[in-house]
Amino acid sequence: MSKIASNLQIDSARLWDTIHETAKFGATAKGGVRRLTLGPEDKQVRDWFRNACEAAGLDVHVDALGSMFGLRKGRDMTKPPVGLGSHLDTQPTGGKFDGVLGTLAALEVVRTLNDAGIETEIPICIVNWTNEEGSRFAPAMMASAAYVGDFTTENILSRRDAEGVTVAEALDSIGYRGAVAVGTQKFASFVELHIEQGPILEAEGKTIGVVDSGQGVLWYDGKITGFESHAGSTPMRLRRDALATLSEIVLAMERIATTHGPNAVGTVGEAVIANPSRNVIPGEIAFTMDCRSADAAIMDALDADLRAAIAEIAARRKVDVTLDLVWRKPPTHFDAKFVDTVENVAGALGYSHRRITSGAGHDSCNLNTIMPAAMVFVPCKDGVSHNELEDATQADCTAGANVLMHTVLALAGVAS
Ligand code: GLV
Ligand code: MN
Ligand code: MN
């Protein structure tokens, strides 16, 4: 814990208000948020965030991939800041908390420190990372991946969405292609608050998840080429049906992930039939696959087993199947000392807690490859996320933001 007594608390009502105020940008009828990265609603929330950062006295800049940085001066400006934040983009049927909580809690930490007149020893810098979700452009967490050097900026700028729009064009269309080169803003370390997006904390009645690891991710683009023919006159034995093939692939993936469980998962989240028609046997399908495990050896086994199963299905059904690995993110092991720090802070603030593995990917998983990073989880209702019904309590969000603030104070120090 920092020298600041644990009775310094964030302003719970103010945090809650900002979460609900920004949820208006892309609000859906079912109470969720649709704010695809670099779209018009993302511009609205970004403008809101920039204004809020400037009003809080932060020095704001935007990098060449649109990530937003708000720097709060510390006593010693020769040192890089402690970073904190998350993302403001959402899934197509997303909720109010995924990413938003961590970004707005970071803003709330700054506001609270301002109100209390607290200067940190080293600066702190709050961040809104571009395209954490990976729904419009793949891969997920692309801006932080470029930040740590996994991709060049040019590579990411040339990625296209389903309509063929590049990241560069999307950034320009909302005026968020910044002048600052990716990676210019250095950090001493990074801390991210997030909802758990799974059922563990709620089931165990724990307030804080001390995240010690994160699952690795395999993302594939698949294509099945069968043969289009008449739905009425083509005998079953002569068909080369791309959709029937995909059905077998999905079930094989489900079986393989279950076999490698309990800590392996697999999902086919997108499938598009080319030229669909009720009375044409599907001849071509494009699909995506997302497989995850916290164990690198299990990730390799998933990959090998999937490929073997797909080869067998394709040969038997006389169709072509291609499966391209478009992204492989190894499992994350968060910095041990930082994990201890989060755990100590949660304990000192009197919150129940447990260590936990993140099922979701996060920008902090990328950042952890070049700097010590840490994550704080809070429960979400029924473990539901990537859904408009995603929900979390004000008390839990407040607890998480307090742990975030005191962790940042422990890392940044308080100027004497
Ligand atoms: C990001 O939301 C992910 O897919 O884990
Ligand atoms: Mn998220
Ligand atoms: Mn998400």
C-alpha cells in the first residue's frame, strides 16, 4: 500500500455516472452498447473521453493507430509513467462494462487524485487502446500488439474490415489517426481493471480477482469449397455440401476442446455462406474459429487435433477446407511482484479476493511482454459478457476502481 491511507476512495457515484453517460454512445434497445472500433459511435465516445481528460488537466495525445493517452504529471518527469486504462470499443452486441470500466475507472483515479491534491512521484498516464475487441478488424488488441512490436504500424493500418475499409481509412474518417508514432509513449508498468467476463468470482462471492495469468488465443480464418447444386434433384450421396461440412467441423472442434478441458475452449463465431439460396446446396462457406487455453502445450494439441479432424472430414466429404492461423497469442503470466501488489492492496482495503486466470484477451496481456503489467477483475452478473445483458454492480465496480487506484499509487509513489 502507498503512504496514502486506505480511506482515500474513488467517487463511486461519479464513476457510475460516467459509465452510464458514455453508454449512450451506441446504446442498443436491449440495454447494451454497439460501438464498433473506429465507427461513428467510437468517435463520439473518444471525443467525450478527450474532453474529460483535458478537463482533468491531462496532456492528451493520440498515436498513429488512434490509441489515446492522457498524461498526468508527476514530481519526477524524467521517469516514464505508470499506465492505466483499457478500451472503449465494444462487440456488435456488447455491454456497458467490457473495457469501459477500466478506461473510466482510470479517469476516475485521476479525478480523485486531483480532488485530493495528491501528486505522484512518477507520472501516470491513462489510455484508451484502439480495437481491443477485434470484431471489426482482426486481430483483437491490435494497437497494443503494435505498441509492443508484434506488428508494424503499416501492417495494422492495412488491415481491412468485412466491407474492405482499411484501419487507415477508418482512422482518417473519424479524425483519430494521430501524429505520434506508435510506441513513443513509454511506460514503467501498466495496470488494467476489467470485469471478469466469467462466472468464478460471483459463484465464490469474491469481490476482487487478482489476475495472475491469461489464456493464449488461436484465431483461424477457414474456407470450405464444396459444390453448389440443385437442392431438389441432387441425391444425398452425390452432394459436396459446404454447410454440412462446417457442421461436422464445429462438432469436432467442440469435442476436441472438451477433451482438452476443463481449461480449453473453442468457438466458431462467424460463418458466411456465399450466395445463399434456399434451394441451392451451399458450395462455399467462410468461417472463423477461436480456440483458447492457458497452457501452450494444449494450444499446440488443439491445433494439431483440429487439423487432423478437418483433413479427415474434408477427404470423406470430397470438399476442400483451408484453415489459416491468422493470430497466435501465447498464454500470459503476469508479473509475479505486481500480482502480489494487487493482492496486498485488495487485502489491505478489506475486499475478499482470489487469484484468477483471464479467459479473455486484454491489452495488458500484450503489454506484459515488454513491461510489468497487472490486472484487477470484478464480478459480472451471471458471468455474462459480450452480450447486451452484461451487468456489474456499482459496489463491485467501485471496489475494483479503489484497488486500481491504490495499486497505481503503490507503483507510482506519492510525492512527499
Ligand atoms: C476480447 O474481448 C477477447 O476476445 O478476449
Ligand atoms: Mn475487454
Ligand atoms: Mn471484449
